[in-house]
Amino acid sequence: MAPALRSPAALAALSDATLARLAAEGRRDAFSELVRRAAPVVGDLLRRMGAQDALADDITQEAMLAAYRAIGSYRGEAGFATWAMRIAGRLYVKRRRKEARWRPMAEPVDPGLEAPGEERRSVARLDLDRALQQLSEPERLCVSLCHGAGMTHDEIAAALQVPLGTVKSHVNRGVKKLRALMRSPSHG
């Protein structure tokens, strides 16, 4: 049974699990509060994965609709934003696969990128978003799904339809490159 109408401030004070329960009972204002909390985080993750602003906004909206339809399955084990990021990550992968412009198996590994070179050293303090843009697309996607959306390597392999070892390689190589990019440029 849904409690009496609450003010926006009262809704904002509730936990994600409570809001999700209220939303599952039909309280749209409760779901709106969940979206208010999660949508910016989801959009940021999608941009880090390589989505342009318009695509990130579209997939964020699509992920929120999918979350609304599945709100009864939200168990509250993680924050709603984390749950929504997993949904968005899968939707992004599905969209990329559908566009057929991305082939994670086809990209050759550039051994010159394993360690930062002179160009990498000249970039003093890259923030994470800029550093992620330096990764290959498969690395950026796998690192973002793993560390941003909280997906396991097995889940990423299933979503991308690539071997588990490929996912592990992209994540490990991507994290190694990020660490190198985030270090002081005067030390290689």
C-alpha cells in the first residue's frame, strides 16, 4: 500500500529500495526521484564509453524506460543508479552491434600503446574522461562496463558476444593504459 502523498523533499530522503518499491506499486513520483538521481550518472557512463551527447541522452532515456518496466525486479542490492548503468551498458552494446560499425575482435593491438611514449608524457594531468578517450574503443567499452557499470567479465563477454579472454585482455590493457595516462608525464 502506497503511503500518503509525499513532498519532493520527503521523496528525496527515501532510499532507492523504498522508492523502487513505491514505484512498483504505481507511484510515478517515486520513480521520477529515482530517475533524477540516476540519469546523470548513467549519461556520464555512456559518454565515457564513447557515446556522443545525443546518443548518450537517447540511451539514458531508453534505460530509464527499461528500468521502469522492470522495477519489480530491482532487489536493492546495489544502488538504483548502478542497476540502471548495467541496463544502459547493455543497451549501448546492443546499439553498437546493431549499427555494425564496431567489431571488438577486429581491432589489432598496437604494441606502441602499451607504455606511454613521448606524446603521452607531454600530457600533464588528463582527467579520466580524456584518458578514456585515449583507449581503443573495445578497451574503453570493456573498462567502462567493468568499472563503470559494475559488470563482471563473464557478463561483458556475453553482452558483447566475444570470448572471455578477449574481455579480460581489453580490461587489463585498458586499466594499464589509464594508469600510465594518469601518472605524472615527467615519469614514464
